[in-house]
Amino acid sequence: MPILAAEPDRYPPHLFDHPPAGRSWHVLHAKPRQEKSLARHLRAAGISYYLPTVPRRCQARGRVLVTHAPIFPGYLFLHADRDERLTALTSNRVVHALPVHDQARLWDDLRQVERLLGAGLAVAAETRLAPGTPVEITTGPLAGLCGTVVRSGASRRFVVRVDFIQQGASVVLEDCAVLPLRGAELAAS
């Protein structure tokens, strides 16, 4: 039984298919536990955002509940023009707005996170990413994604990085083949 129904993780729903023109990405560092409230505020104002979330099971008073928690706690990705950015900043839910100098790189990172979450696999948050070998998945539902493989106990985890905030999302690699990236591919990733 959910605590609250899952809310949209993006606005507009087609953000990654047809992004609104004349806007750029900003990373908002929200006050503690205010990411969803900020997203509701932005959606009500018609401002584009992305707040990737994952389901989390918890137990309260003997009942198993499901909540949808942000995969990058404290961060919300705002896709806005100057006036919309100011509207977000006046919500009293933002600590700091981080400018994004490499818009294309953040777009690529967020698209990969969105695809990872959409694959229906158990996704885990990764903080303080460890260095590893950059790879591309060549088979399976995640074919074409570029990221890093790290070992976690006996399993291999594939990490999609959002370099701008030095965090990522990961899945356990089971039936996927990976190919190491080299040279020009490595510089582009």
C-alpha cells in the first residue's frame, strides 16, 4: 500500500521526447526533504523539471508501505528560462541553484538515468562514485548505455553517472554483455 500515490517524476510528461525550447538546465539544491514539494510547486506553475525517483519499501506500525524517494536526495533538475528559474528560487524550498555550463552533457546523463529507471530493474543510488572502467552495454534491455562497471560484493553493478552532481544510479549486471570504451569514445562519455 503506498503512502502517497507516485507523483510525476517530470513535467511536462514528454520532456525527454520534445523538450520545451528556449530553456536550459539548472540543478536546484533543495532544502532537506523538499524535493517533491518543489516538484509540485513547479508543476503547478507549468515549469519543466526532472526528479528521478525509485520505489522504496518500509515498514510502519506493522504494515509494509511503498514510498517513491528521489534517487538523488536534495537535487531537482530544472529546465527553465530566466523567469521560470526565478519562480523556482522564490518557492522557499531551494538552498542554491547550480548553473550548468555543459548543457549537452547533462542532457545525456539525464537521458541515461531516465532510460535506466525505465528498464524496470532495481536501481540503486550511487554516491561518491568509485573510479572504474568506462563501458558500453552491448546486449539486453540497456544496450547502448554508457557508464562504469564497479564491483559490489560478488556482483557487478553498472553505474550511470551524473557527473555534475557527482552521483549516479546503478543496476546489477546479470545477462548483459559490456564492451570497454576506448580513445574517442572514452573522451565523449
